[in-house]
Amino acid sequence: MAIIVDKEKKKAEIALACKDLIISSNINSLTISAIAKEAGIGKGTFYEYFKDKYELIFELVSILLQEYNKITEAKLKEATNIKDKLKIFASFYYDIDYKELRELYNQFIAISIISSDKEMLEFQTECFNKYKNWLRDILESEVREQNLPKMILDIVDILFITVDGLYITSITTNAISNLEDAINNYIEFMITLIKEN
């Protein structure tokens, strides 16, 4: 009798088996042979699950983002004020616990910029909208509880894009010496400014 393989589970197992290799390697020089060896599979098996190494990174980022989401949702439930909630939300960009995820995400961003892969573009758009809407939900809750004025909902896109932009600036330049301070100062400033108006 033939063994039935759960393809999605196997795909995830291959991706997770290669996490350390991908993080420690230059993606441009990383070969399918090295990936297959790390995962304990043949090259042919690799191609049964992934069309290329970029799709493997796509899978790995997807898996790790799901884990990150669960952890962050639990932390947000424990937070008692808006500043803490926003700092938890923004901690992806600087918290040491998410260093590996950020390194993979950086590779994924680079691949997305140079690639015209429709699936990756859709994934990036989905991620952007998901996290922006998550921020909106946090702020809407504070508006309902009358901790923030309703006008903050008009600038959710700006808030999210600015924090994301601070992160990208920090990884592509030497212009930001302490990203955590930069993001938290921005959050403090915006909350104060909005509460005063």
C-alpha cells in the first residue's frame, strides 16, 4: 500500500529544516543542492515541493509569521494601555526574539523588490494589509474606550508606513542608531500630539 504524504506538512518540514542555513547564507549563493542536503532530501524531492529557493523562503516566512502573530496577539491581550499595545505591535522591528524572522523577512523583501513574482507581491500586499488592519483594530478599540480621539483612525496608513519606513531605513543606512528608541519616540510623539488636538 502506498504511503500518503501530507504535502503541506512536508513542505513546512523542509522549510523549517533549512531555516538556520538560509539565515546564515547569502541567498544569491545558496544552492538547491545545499538546501536539499540540509533538509535531508534529494534535489528532485525539493522540486516536488518548491519551484525555487525563493519559494522556500516564502514558505518559511509564512510559517514564522503565523507563530509571531500568535505570540503577539497573546501579549496584546495582556497590555493595559495604548502605548504598551503600540510598542508590542512595533516590537517585530527590534525585539531580539524576532531577529531570525526579521533576517528572513529582509531576504524576502529583497527578493520581492528584484522579482516580478506575482505570488510574492500578493503575499507582501496581504501582509501589509493584515498588519495595517491589525494596527487599525488596536486603535479602534482605544477610540471606543475614549482613550484616543477618532481622528487617529484617519492616519493609520501614515503611522504604519512611517514605522515600516524607519525599519527599512535602519537596515539600509546608518542613519538610525537605535531603532527601538526611534520607533518608541515616534509612538510617544504621535499619541501625545493626537491627544492634545
